[in-house]
Amino acid sequence: MFVIRKNPLFEIDITDEYLVINNTDFIKDNGTFEIESLESVELLRNLSYFNKIIEVTFGFNVPARSNELRINMENGFKDIVLTNCNIEKVELFVYEINQAIIKKQR
């Protein structure tokens, strides 16, 4: 179980061929998705226009204003806004879930 935020709780897990999301902050984000129906999972970082200029011009890594977890499915996608989350854990999760998706596609 990946706990990417403790207060309020936000957990992501892969159990029994399903991706399980538990977000106590936004109940509508909760869900269970079949691994076989997923195409990929992405971490989207949204920067402000000013931050993009600084990043491109000076090469500084500017923290993103907001992050989203995009779950790409066969019939569309679902975006989950990540606030006050441990982004390193999310990056690790994205890698692991994409590996599980690749294994299921074989």
C-alpha cells in the first residue's frame, strides 16, 4: 500500500489484479480499476507560465503548482489532483503500476 499523503489519507494499491485508490479528501476520486483495462498511468506536472519561462530560460527546476495523476483507460482517462502528496512516492508508484500493466499485456 502506497500512502502518498497522511492527513487526509490518500492511498494507492495494486491488489488482486485491481488498482485501488482511497482518497478520504475527495471521495469521488476513490475507485477500483482492472489492471487489464488500463493503458498507462502518468504524473502530470502543471507549472504556471512564469515558472515555465524560468525553467526554460535558466534551467532551474521549479516546483510544480499542482500535480495530477492521470489514469489512461481503454475508454478514456481519469485525472486525480494531488495536493500535499509525497511526489517521490507517486513517481515510484507510477513506475510500478506501468510495469504491472506491461506484464498483463503480454
